[in-house]
Amino acid sequence: MHGQVRELLTNYGRIDGFWFDLGGKPEDWNTVELFQMMRTLQPWLIINNRCGLPGDFDTPEQRLGKFQLDRPWETCMTLGTQWSWKPDDKIKSLKECIDVLVTCAGRNGNLALNTGPMPDGQIEPRQAERFRQIGQWLHQYGETIYGTRGGPFWGLGCVSTRKEKTVYLHVLNWYDDRLLLPAILKKILSHAVLTGGTATVIETAEGLEISVPPEHRQELDTIIALQLDGPAAELPPAQSLSDPLTFGKKVSVSHVYDLDPEVGNHYRPENAVDGDPQSGWTFNPGIQSAWLEVDLGDTYAFDRAWLNEPYDRIRKFKLEAKQGDQWQTFHEGTTLGEDFFVEFAPVTARYVRIEVLETTINPLVGEFQVFRSR
């Protein structure tokens, strides 16, 4: 392999990036010597993290990376359900694609969105059209993506990008009538809704309260530009106050998927509260009932829940809150699906869980989120 890498970096002009897909340990590939040779031949080269050493950037696969300012990352994800083309594959909707693109940028990452050619070498028309639609969106709103850095705000449903003295708020999902953000160390001079319409921005010592009339909220992404009195890069990272109470919290489960450790990494319990429906929690086939519990860290009142179960395998479930030593059911149902949202009378508790009571086969719980009472 060393000889092939040397040839690529010697005979084909300037190479800016080298993407390995090997894994393993450094001694498997003599990676230290390999990287030294590569950087001697092309010192500006950036190398990914899949050849036994960390390299220059991380590559989360088929999932969104976390908000990260200290190390570059790039999500690699397929437009369909697998890396190679297959007939009649399910492809991501335009909404899903924009969500992924904007979230990657808002979390200070990059996106490599894959498509595979058909046997005749052409790109399937459906997939080509989806890329054109993404391009049309970028043609209109690219200033909020290109040349920006992620932050300062990050969370579920809303992220932000920044450039010079502007913060671009991207509201992908409105979980409430208003967006609550922590206070910032700059003054907001003006604001504008780039996707059309108006917004109300109230700035207090406690934080920012932003609202947009329902008729001005866009299905794909509502973008609000905040013009500041100083460089946006100076703002420290801050999580949205409108985030679900369960987002990123500690979880425990009755069962895990442990048949294949490498595959099991894609189905870890914490994936159910990471804000990324592309990942999730599951357990071994043959198990009919299981539960996932979230510790909110403190006692809160909540009155809404959102769950994502993309393969629609669950046939009976209940949502519970711990009252003393007892679990009390506050909602029960049959199927969930990709976008299950429910409102209920306010519940006050520190611990909340979903209990799967019946399923056709092991389900994938992509997200389990509850929201603070309004």
C-alpha cells in the first residue's frame, strides 16, 4: 500500500486530501512511517482518521457529528440507505438533506453526501434531482453556510453559523412558539429573516427570546440573521434553552445490542438522546420488551414528547415518569413511526422512560425527547 500511496502523491499533481477507510492499529499499516512519507511529499495534505492514527479530522459515518470547535470533522452519509446504488432505494427527503447539511455546518463540521452510480454509470434521476434541489437552496442561502464557522448556539431543532459580525440562526424545527437562547456578550444592532417575513427579538440580561409568526416559518429552515457590534467568533459556545430536557442526558437501558461489538457501536443507548435520528438504540432480536430510561439531572415539569422509530416495528409502548419508587404511565400507544409527537398534562419528575411492550422485531429508537412545560 505504501507504494501505491507514494505513486498517487507523486504522479497526479497537488493532492489536498487523502481519505483512508481501513481502521485497525498503527502497526497494521506502519502508519507512522506512511504519514511521514505522505507529508514529506505533500506537506499541505490533510488525512482522515481511518488508518490507525487520529489524522487531521474525524469522520462520523451515517450520523451527525457533535458540536466541536477543537478538531475538524466531516460526516459521511448516503443519500439512500447504502453506499452503492440499488433500484427503488429509499432516498432522503429534501427536508432531511437540509437538516443534515445545516446541522453539520452549525456544529462546526463538514458534510460528504454520497450517491452511487447505476450500472450504466449514470446517477439515478431521483438522486440527481435531489442534489439539484440542495444546490438551489444553497444558491439562495449559501451565505449562511459557505465560509462560516459553527456556533455559538447549538442544540436540537436550532443551530447557528457565524461569519464576521453576523450570527445566522437556523431554526429547523419549532418545538415552541418562541426560541430561547442564552445571553451573548455582544449587542444586537439589527436582525432580518432571510427566508422571508418578520421576527421579534427581545434581548435581556438573562438571554434572547426570538419569535417568528407561524406564517413566516419555513418547513425546510427559518433563517434569522443577527448583526452584532463585534466579531461573532468571539462568542463562546452556548446550548439553546429551548432544547428538550432529555437531549444529551445520561441514559440506562434494560437491554443492548451485543451480538456484534462493531455493529453495536451504532446502536448505543445514548444515541436515542443525541438529537440525530440517523442513529439510535436497539437490542438483540428475539426480545419482545425493553426499556430506556433518561436521568434529566434534576426535577422538571414537561408536557410534550417527540419520538422517532423509523422502521415502524413497535406495536405497543408506554411512556413513564418515576414518582418516588414507582413508575407512573403518562402516555401509552401502539405504533410510533418516524415523527411521533404527543402532548399531555404536565408531568413533574427527574426520571423518564420509554418501555417497549411489544414489537415485530428489534426496533430502532432513533430519538426519545421530552420538552419543558410551557
